[in-house]
Amino acid sequence: MEIKFRFKFLKEGSSKYLSHLDVISVMTRALRRAGIALKYTEGFNQRPKLSFGPPVPLGIESRAEYCDITVVEDMTDEEFASRANESLIGGIRISAVKQFSGRPASLMSIIDIIDYSIYIGSSYPGREKSLEIIDSACSIVDFKGSIHDTGAGKKSKDGKFWVIKLSGFAGTSENMGMKVFRPVQFVEKFKEIVLYYGLDIERVVKEEAYSLKEGEKLTPFEVL
Amino acid sequence: MDKKIRSLQYGELEKLLEGIERPGRYVGNEAGISSKGPGWLADMGRGVLVCLAFPDIYEVGMPNLGLQILYDIINGYPCFSAERAYAPWIDFEERLRRTKTALFSLENRIFLDSFDLIGFSLQHELLYTNTLNMLDIGGIEVISGKRGPDAPLVCAGGPAVVNPGPMSRFMDFMVVGDGEEIIIELLKLLQKHKYGDGNKGAFLKDIAKLDGVYVPSEYRFFFYNDGKIKKIEPPLKVKKAVIKDLDSFRIVTRPVIPGIKTVHDRYEVEIMRGCPRGCRFCQAGYIYRPVRKRKAEKLVEQSIEGLANTGYEEISFLSLSASDYSELDSLLKGILEEMKGKNLSISLPSLRLDSFSIGIAELINQGRRPGLTFAPEAGSQRMRDIIKKNITERQIMECIDIAFGSGWEKIKLYFMIGLPGEKEEDILEIAELIKRIAWRARKAMPRSKLKRFYINVSINVFIPKPFTPFQWTAQDAPERFEEKIHLILKNISARYINISWSNPDISRIECALSRGDIRMGKAIEDAWKKGARFDNWNELFNRDAWIDSFKINKIPVEFFTSRKYDTGEILPWDIVDIGIKKRIFLAGYNKALELINIDSQIK
Ligand code: SF4
């Protein structure tokens, strides 16, 4: 018996310092600790069948990492998530699971757009100034054409931060002639701009990943 | 002795890590952490807080089993808590120093100077400078005599302190032998003094009586004008701490599992301690005696538990010589039986050439196949006899046939150069043996695999080490080593043979440090002050720092390296009773000299 799951997980706190390769082994070991029977690839170098979406760069937190997995035992979505979560290390947590069948295109190949939140350590600087800052961010030459959309900034729930949302093109969009958005380099440059206004970037979070279908943004779950 | 525990906030750590290479080294987000949490720290009762420190980077230090064992034992007690600290890489050291942030432990990010006790695991002498560096970054005075009453106690254990001389300047005490039992005795006494008289001196006096504990301040060394030791006061030897029955301690079934990749990412299980072979150059072969083995039945049961707890896909059975573990067959079969269908691979890092049987090859073959490593050490039979590496070329070749006939494609070979009595022919024989092994392996392999065939050869420089029959012998000069290495390289050209060798300059320092006495301490300190650290990293080795430091301290390096020690002289490590009489080492030494002489008479 084989079941395929697509799951979404968080990579928060200090787990943001794990590289993608580290995450693969952390995830594999956690699932083995949870006693979940994984399907392995055939052949000489047998690896469990895990296939990830485009990973968040090292040093950035994420609320939207995706992975497909095949298990060889019967279990529900909830059971899979709760068993895995009991074994995972701090900061990494499965937040949603969906069973699927057939052979959909790989996560790596379908994700076109990624949303990021940038938390700026200050209260909202006022509409005019915030538009000015966002404007200068979007006009940084190196990133022209790689940012697809930015919402206006708004206050974080706890009121401590001013949050800017950015949508950037993921690796797959290269095929469509778009430039790929590199958040780490962007944050470095953007930091200079906000510093000029006496502000600082406190946190960057990958919020969601989307596939573009006929102009519509679909999450990896919605695609299934 | 009660003091406030200071620690680093997570937010501060995030700022410190900006732009730092491999930040995962410093965050401690690992599965299997068993130290006590913030609640315990805030209200310790009669608690004792220990930092287990490993003076190398995280990736190298994490797989060290000794540290994991002590961590597991200490944290099993409700009143003790052990955290870990590793050496920061140079970029992070620079960041810590620039921001005036003290080095901290991984678990609760406690600054080193807030611990009650810091225990270093010293696996080799080239970690001495890193040890001082960690103390210094941790905000602790490096010289023990200058540390105040509030400073943590600092100690060390491991093979690089079986000769406690060189580190005596810095350590309040050192532990020789097995740590499992003694660590708890020490912590109980520390607890008594911490919450009693608060007197570190009284604590040290107390522990000096225990087997395995060397307290440098209790001893005085006197020297002759020629630099040799005249006497040691008091003339009492420190007896090595030994645990009788390994099985009285379960293996670590809940180790800390690194988040980032380390040098050995696998579940490690010790099956046997000590080695019965007694190769004459090998320190490990003597200092870990007597040979004690764990029962296979228990090992299987506990390993299965450990694999379930960790999720590891590879298990490594550690010992100095797996071939001498009598129940190897039932151990391997037992594990494979239990783990059927769960994708486990097994590695046996210390398997010897002469006992690599078809049976074992097949058993290991069922999982994924890690590389094979074999250590013939010398090329010629004559040389192997002198060093007592009891293995014949025929045995080597039979194993090569089996391994390469049953699917292996790669092998790593270890050789040593600069051994006593060595001649040019012996060096040439190394090259010849490598070539013969390559030829034989290629013949035994299926043709389809030939493309993937690969031999890694590692050539080490011989270092006479304390507590071996060769402890008295002289080390070759670095120039001689260069010539010998070139001779081997000149004679091997195959593209599938990759040769690496140790840096003779570094090995010379290692030799001086391992055969040094208390006077070496000042030289270590000065070399460190001049920038020496990570001495075993070729690209960071600071030769000038060491040369200058030896010069200003008037220490002739030759005295501890190229000099043949007198069999009658008092050796710096005579202060330790390692459990083997000096006359046994002497007999081995004389036997080797005899073999060297017989040979030159024939010629
Ligand atoms: S070299 Fe290996 S076999 Fe020889 S004594 Fe040392 S550990 Fe034992």
C-alpha cells in the first residue's frame, strides 16, 4: 500500500540556519523516528522518496516550505502530521497535509511566485514615507523585473513592526523570461535604504508559494 | 561559590550570526538535547552546571562519542546539567571578540564563565591552542594559578592528557582513563564543596586522592642542566581510572543529533574498548587497555532502541579493532535481522585486513556500502615486523579479492613513514604495495565497475608517543619526511590513486607537545598569543608562531623530537600509571631494536 502526501511546513526560529541539504536529513530522520514507513528509491544508493519545492534561502524564515512524500503504510493526513510533528526539531512544523494520487508535476517545476514579508523595526512611518521607501526598494536596479508585486506596508498584529509584502519570481519563471528574485541579496540592499530612514530590517519571512495558471495564483495544494 | 548565570539572548545571537559561515554551528537546535532547561537554571537547588567543551569546530566535535557518553551520564542526574561548547571558526571568533561577546554553550547559550566546571575533551595535542582560545573567548583566564575564586574550574580528559605535563599550566585538574564513573564522583564532590566551604583548593585536595585524577598544583618537577627530569615530587603515580564492565553502562541510546552535516553523520556505538594487538607505534593500543567488550545480545537490543530514537540510516560499530570482537558475526546478523526492510547501512571503521571474510563482506553488503579503510602502515614485511603490525601480504591480497569481488569500488589505505629502522627500500615498498593492491583489486572487480575504481592513500608521519614501546625513539627531521613523500609520489602515477600526506612541520610540533613536560605550557601559551590555533588545519597552521615561541622560551624542539630518549631517564609522563609496566614497553622497544639489527647484519 502506498500513499502520497503533499505537505507544507514551517521553518522558523533558529531552524532558518539549516541549509536545504540539512533540512532533507533532519526531515528524513524525524520521519524515521516517528516510525513512519517511507518508500525508498530503488537501486544502489537508496534514498527515501521526498521531493521538495524550491527551498527558502539559508537565514530566512519560512511559513511555506513544501514537500511531496510517499509512505508505505495506511494513515490519514492528520495522523501523518501529528506523528511527524512530535519528532521534528524546534522551528520545523508541518502545518498542512493533502493526499494526492497520480503523478502531478514536481513542486520544483510548478512554483512561479513566492511571497515574502519584510518586518521593519518601527511603527508605521506614515503613508507618504512608506510609499517612498517601497518605491525605492522596487527601483533597486539589480531587482528590476524580479519583484512582481508589492502590497502597501502595514502594521504587524502586535504593532511592533511595519511589514512590507513582496512577491518575487521563483526559479521556474526564468523559462518565462522573468528574472529570479534573490531575497538574501535584496535584503542586503534594502537594508541600506531603510537605514537611511533610520529604520532596520528585523525579520524576513517567506509567506507562501504559488503556481501561475492562466494568470491565477494557485497554492501547491490548490493545484492538486 | 553561588553566582548569577549569564546567557546570550536569541535576538543577540541572530545579530551576531549575520554573514557568518555555517551559522548552524552555533545555534544548538538539535534533537536529543538532554541538559536542563531555564526553569532548572533559575532555581538550581544544589545543582552543578558543567560545560563539556570540544576544542574543534562543531562538525568535527559532534560525532565524538566520548563527549556524548559523558553528556548522557551527567544529564541523567537531576542535580547536574551538562551543556556543550565547540570552538568557534575564525570568522565567528573575530565577531565575538569585536563585539566583546563571551563564548557560550549551545543549549541555553550560557557564557562559559558562568559554569561551575568546564571539561575539555582533548583528542590530540594539536588542539591545545584551541583550548586556550576557547577559555579566553569565554572570558576565563587561561593560566590556572591566576584564576580567581569565582572562575569556573577547568579540567581536561582524553588521550592528549595521558601525558599531563604540557597542559598543567592551564588545567586545575586532568582525568586519565575512562570517564564514566569518575565524572559523577567528581561532580558529587564539587557539589559538596560548592554548597559547603566554597573552597576550590579544598575540592582539588579531595579529588587528588581519586584514581585517574591528576592535580598539577600537587606536584613539582626538578630538572638537570641538560634539560632532563631529575625528580618529580611527590613520587606518587596517578593510576588510570578504569571501568571493569562496559555493559554496566548502557550505550547512548538518545544522543544529540546534529542539525547540520558533520564529518560522521551516523549512529555510533562502541562495541569494545582497548585493543589486544599492541602495534609498537600505537598509543591507543596501550592506553585504552584492558580490552573490554560489550555483549552482542545487549548491543543488538540497545542499538535498535537507539536507531528508533535517532532515525539514523547508518550505524557505525566503533572499536579499535573490530576483527578482535569475537561476536562480530552475531552482532551484524542480529542488527540486520531486526532492521530488515528499514534501509540501514553498517560501517565498521576499524576492520582489519586479515579478518575481512566473505561472511562479513556479505553482511555489510546488505545495506548501503560505505567505503573500506585498511591500514597496512608499512610497505615491507620487515618494517611490519618491526612495528608489530602482524599481517602478511598474502592476507592483504586475499581480503582485496573478497572486497572487490563482492562489490566494493573504493578503498582507503593508511601508511606511516619515518618509523624506526626505516630504509629507502621500505619507502619504495610502500609505493609497490599500493600498486600491487590496485592491480589486484582491478583484477577482482567486474569490468563494468573499473571506471569507478579509486584508491585513497593517506601517508602519516610517525610520531613517537608516550606509553608505547616507541616512546623513546627519535622522530625524523621534517626534511627527511619531504624526501620520503616525494619518493613515493615519484613512483606512483595512476590517475585512480590519490595520495595525501600529513604536514611534517605540524607533526613535529605534535611530537614536541606529546613528549613535552611542564615547561611546554609557556610555549603553548606564547604560540597561541602569537596567533596559533587550529594547528591541525594545514591552511591555518602558523609555523612561525611556534618557532618564535619555542625560541623565546629557550626550548630546543630537537630535545623533544629528534632526540632519542634514554631508557633510564625519568619521562615526563612517568607520573601516570597507565596500567602497563615500563618494562613491558622496554621489552617491546628492545625487540624492535633486535629486529632492526638482525636485518642490518644480514645485509
Ligand atoms: S594500530 Fe590498530 S590494531 Fe594496532 S594496536 Fe593500534 S588500534 Fe590496535
